[in-house]
Amino acid sequence: MPERGLGVVCGDGYRLVGFAGVYVFGSMTPEIVGMVDPEARRRGIGSSLVTAALEVCGDRGRPDALLVVPRASAAGHALAR
């Protein structure tokens, strides 16, 4: 995975409703971060973005990744489960 960072996005027409970014620091495990617009949550967008980000990692020979979730984010913790 020679790139330092890659991303996947989800749109609704001309509106960005979510993204997931994959970042690699040195030879460390890739980290996935992202967000979904609160008005667009509970539709599977976050799960789809994380799945796509994991596929990006796997396609580049990195089958494992860390999902970075802010401590105070209830929606992020629900996604991680």
C-alpha cells in the first residue's frame, strides 16, 4: 500500500453524505476514519463505506485495519460493533 491515504465517498445527487479515508503511517496497520451526515444515518452508508475501505486495504495487501472512532461518538461505536 504505497499511498499514504485513499478515500471512498458516498453522495446523494450533488450532496456528499459520507466518506471513509484510509491512512497508512510507515509500515503500521492502515487506519480507517470517516463520517456520515447525521441526516443520512441509519441507511447502511457507514457500513458500506467501511466495507469499501477494507476492500481498498485488502486490494493493496493489507487485510487488517483499525477503525478510528472518537470516544464520544455513539454512532461511531454502534458502527464499530
